[in-house]
Amino acid sequence: MLGASRAARLLPPVAVVGGTALSVLAGAFGWRLACAVFVVLAVLGETGLTTGNRLATLLRTRVEVGLPLFAGVRFAAVVAVSRAGDAPPSVTTAVTLVAGAVLALLSLCSLLRLRMVYRRTPSILTRNVRLDELRIPDAPPRAVARENGWLTAVLQLLVLVPSALATSPVPVLVAGGLAVAGTLVLALVLEGTSRAIGMRLGHASMVRHVSRFLDEHRPRVVLYSSGTPDTAYQVNMWLATLERLNQPAAVVLRDPELLDRLGRTSAPVLCVEYASNLMALDLSSVRAGLFTANVGNNIHLLREAGLMSSFIGHGDSDKNASFNPIVKGYDEVWVAGPVGRERYRRADVGVRDDAVVEVGRPQLDVLERPKGRPDDWVPTVLYAPTWEGWNAQQEYGSLKTIGPLLVQAVLDSRTPVRLIYRPHPSTGLRDPGMRAAHRRITELLEAANRRRGLVVPPLPTRRAVRPLAGDAAQQARDARPGYGPSAVEAEATAAREDAEWLAGCPRGAHLVVPPAGASLYACFEQADLLVADVSSVISDFLATDRPYAVCNPTAWDAAEFVRTFPTAGAGLVVDRDGDGLRQALSVAVGAEPDPYAAARRAMTDRLLGSVRGRATERFAEAVESLAARAEERVARRRLDVSAEASPKSAGQASLAPSARSLATDPTAPQ
């Protein structure tokens, strides 16, 4: 059965496709009223389409069927139905002329709208950068800007409905005349909007403007990220740490979709989609480049000779992504502690030991030590599985296999146990089975709450950034420095809101916490035991000094699993059949002692290093050291260039007298 939200997403595209198809059928059979109803249904369906609608995107990109084609089909349907019955030929003639004129003008408006959108999309998107000099006008009203806005719908219906129902040419010509006039006005507005912005946001103009900003700001550190919207967490987790460096820094993104999911920050943000634009910018002041993921776009910043690079990643785990051979391309690889160093040494992928730097996990500095629980506390298990990875070699997720078994074990427990389920942001990106398991687990937990009459309050409504009005140009203009709180302020606010929400939940209610909801660290505070997969979640949870269980979805036995993934050795191992769940729940409720307490504390020291509580300070020191080394390297290059230039200058100076003597002494040899 479809959920309400999913049905709401499906309704508009179904109305467009179905209404258009049925209008053609009605036109063929001469059913006037039916044709009018179906074209109204299709046009109204178009107004409900959003840019994020997956079915609409599929029609446009895979099937290559856009809205103008649907409009043309509907206009053809009303021309066909105008011939039905005893209507005189003049009706069909009038419908054909009016429909053709309006359809041609709507097509012209589509072309003008494309040009307007192109001109009003900055080639370099910015946040916390002043664009006042560019004099960007407000965005046009949504009714004008959207191809499927209500204004276009009205203009279509003004022609379609009278044309479908008319038995005389008069109403067709009157309504059609109004539609033609309205469409002409729309075309003039679109053309005027394009002329008003001109090419001020084009490649050359934006490169010049951003270059001037870089000359003034002189960033010394760049946090660099590229990827899909689902990977925004990889850069968001570092924003507060970047702000705490207390030196000029900037965020450079390569994908506009990633900018939409970027967290709040006071640092300047440049979203440079095109490599040519990035390479045209003057980044000579940058000395430290911090990379959050291994993607092809990284090469465009790595080519900058003046900076030194560090791969900081987006978590410390036993996944093979944590010892990827590609990191040989960076000057340094930063890990949390000795275990991270050992991974590269053991993997033997060509990373030099002196290139590995232990910096701890700055994000964990905000975690508090374990507190006592209130008397009415319900033992809580946090289930935080990872996603399915990009391929079978990176598939560590337990959601399909162990996840349902864990939920059932919690629901069947004689001792009350609360489950907090927090899925990975990319769950189901590759595997539909993961999406199905996620829905099933969510349904089981929500049904359990309903049976017990427990109502979970709505999650805190948070956005990545403060909503900005208008299109891309207006948003970039209005996102001036100080338009939103810093990442540090947002982090504190989110922690307070999360704590208030969790405190307001019924004590024993099971919780489903989406990635955009309460933070993972807020869930850590609630957990008496963590059940997770091989991922950085385990590494971070070690800072709480509470027990954890690691899911083994493979066919390996526990010994082989621990040898391959050492962090599993300080926790319980749950195999794909659910063996180990009973013991894990017994530890969570205190029915049996924690068997891995000593091993876990030893693992914490080795995994997170000796800088716990001051990793932010250690990270800042590592950034400063990297930048200083880059400065020394730049200075050496300047000396080398000067040394190469000196002999050449000396040679030119020695030749100068000879040239003068040749001019004054005709007997000199030539």
C-alpha cells in the first residue's frame, strides 16, 4: 500500500501522462466534455510537478519527453474533437489557428525561459561572499519563471477548454485572442528579465569577481568536497572544525546539488562546477587543501603548486575505503590514531608511514562522558547500520539480513528495551532491497508504538541553511557574510534542540531518526548499547565507553571477521543468522556483565589516539604544520627561480659592453 507522501509524489506525473493520453482518446471519439475534463486534469497535474519528482525526471531524461510535447499532444486532441458532431468547419479552422499560435508562442517562451535561467545561474555559486557590485536584480515571480507555473496553465486552459467545448468559432477566437495576448506579454517579460541581468553572472564575470574576493580574503586553508547530495554529511561534519582553526579558510564545492545540502557555516563557500573556472581562479594564497573524499574532481585542486594536500576523509573505520591506494596522491593522510596508521601499513598500498599523521577525531570533543540514568530509564539500543556501498566489495550493511532480526528481538524481549533506529544517509541508493528493509523496520517500530499508545513528537525541523528566496542568482546575492549562524553556533543549537526533542519523547517509545533529524552524537547519549556495521560509527561510539555489537553480514566465522576488521574485536559479533543478539540485549539491560570492557578501553586508546578531548587543537596544529611546510616549499621555489634567473642576467650584462663596442668600433670582429 502506498504511503500518503509517496502517493502525493506520484499523483502529478500520473495526472499529466494519463490526462494527456485520455484527452487524445476522447478527441478521437469526439467526446467533447471528456476531452475538456482530461486536458484540465493534465494541465493541473503539470503545476504540481516539482524539480525533485523522480517520475518527471525519468520522463525528461530517459524517455526524453518534456512538457512542451505533452502540451502539443493536448492541443492536437482539441483540434480533433472540434470536428465532432455537427460543428461547422469554421470551428475547426478557428481552433487550429488559435491553438497553433498559442503553442508557437509557448514554445518561444520555453526558449526564452531557458536563456533567462542560464543567464541568472551564476557560473560560480557563492555563500558568505558579497556580490553587491554585480547588481543582481530580484528573481522573476515563480509564475513567470516556472515552465509549469500557474500562469502557463491558465494560458493553456484559456485555449483548450473553449476549443474542446465550442460549437461556434466566436468563443474560441475571443478566448484564444486573450491567450495570445497573455503569451506575448509573458514572452516580453522573459526577454526583459534576460536583458536585465545580461552576462553579469557568466564565466568571465564571475571569475573576475571571485578572484577579487580571493585577493581580499586570502584563504590559507580550503576544505574541498565533491559528490552527490547524499554525501553532504562528508563535508558538513568538518565545518565547525574548519571554523575553529581561527585562520582564513574557505569551502570549495564542485556540485550545485551539494551546495543545497551544505550545513550552516560562516566560512566563505565557492561552488565551482566547471574545472575551467576553478583553474582560472587565483588560489595562490592557499597552503593547505583538506579533502573529504576520493573523487575524480580532486585533481583540479591538487594541481595547485602552492598548496600541500591532506586526505582527512569522513570517518575512521575498517572499511577498505579507509586504506584506498588513491590516497598516495596526497601529501599527507590524517587518521585518528595508531590503528589508522596500522591499516595503511597492513594494506601495503604504497602510503609512506611518514605521510600518515594522527590527529584524533575533532568531532568527538563535544561528546560528554557517560552519565547516570534516571530511575525510570528504559534500556536503549541504538541501531545505526551503514549503507550498501558503491559495489559488492564495499557492501558492509546489515539492514537486509540482521536488521529485521534485531527489531524482532527487541519487540519480543521480556525486559522492556527501546530501539533507536538511525539509518545511513545513503541507504538504498544502490540496492532496492535496502530501501524495502528500511521501510519494513520503520513500519514495525511505528506499529509497536501505536499498540502501546505512545506518540513520538515531530522531529526538530532543521534546514541545511536558512531558506533563501528567489532563484540561484538572488540566493547568491542575499547569502552575504553573516546571513546565517556559524557552524559552531548551529552545532550548539542543534545539540540543544536534539536534547529537548529526545527528552520530550515517551520514555519507552521506539524512535526512527532520519539523517536530517537528531544527530548521531545525540543518539549516542541515549544508547546503552550500539549495534552497528563495520563503519566509523563504531570508532566514534568508542568515546562513550559503552558496549557495542558489530554485525557480520558475511559468511565468515567470527574469528575471520575480527581478523579482517579489528575494531570488531572489542565488541560482540552478531552473525547474519542473528546469533549474538540475545547476549547483546542481555548486556544492554544489565542482565549480564559487559565482557569486552577492558578490550574496548584498550581499543579506544589505539583507535582514537591519545588526544581525546583536545583533538580539535591537534587538528589545528596539523593544519598549521602542513601550511608551514607548503610555505617553505613555495619559498624554495622562489629561490630556485631567482638562482636560475641570476646567471642569465649576468650573461646579458656582460654582453652589453660588447654590443656597445661593436657600435663604436668598426674594426671590432663581427
